[in-house]
Amino acid sequence: MRILIATGVYPPAIGGPAQYAKNLKEEWERAGYKVKVKTFRLEYSLPTGVRHFYFFLKILPAVLWSEFIFALDTFSVGWPATCAAKIFGKKIIIRTGGDFLWEGYVERSR
């Protein structure tokens, strides 16, 4: 099985979500799955909306390659990944959490 992990953070970034994404990738690879990770990085410097469209374009080759997508937040990577999954008929799992609220706070406090 080919899995795409779409995540906002990934090592060398620090924190729980980054480590969670890394651990998922490693466990799935140990189980024999092929895994690609696409991370929301440069996109943070772009305005809201533009960053999501840019990420959508960025993940398209990996979406076409994958059999299913695992998005690790509901908005930053979840929304573009869901759009791509719908367009290309891919299965998607979205991990819900407090990410969107935290991102909004960080964005407003800059």
C-alpha cells in the first residue's frame, strides 16, 4: 500500500505533531507500506488561501502516487489534501485536533 502523510510539521521541527508524523511513517514502513511525507513549510510565509492552494499543487504528484492520504490537521494540510483526494478519487483520513485554533492564535500573535 502507498500512503501519503500530509503534515504541518515534521522533524527536524520539534514537538509532538512532528514526532507523531515521523513515528507513523516509520511504523508503516516497518509494516511493509510505502510512505511519502509532504510538509507545510514555505507555505507559512504566504497569505491564507494562497498557502493552501500552493500546498494543494505541491502534493498533487504524491496524491496521484498514493492509495490513500493521512492528513494530520483539519485545515492547513487537511483542506488541500481533501480537495485533492476528492478530485482523484483517493481515500483520506483526517486526524482532528486543536491545530486550527493554535494556528489561528500563532498567526494573530505575529
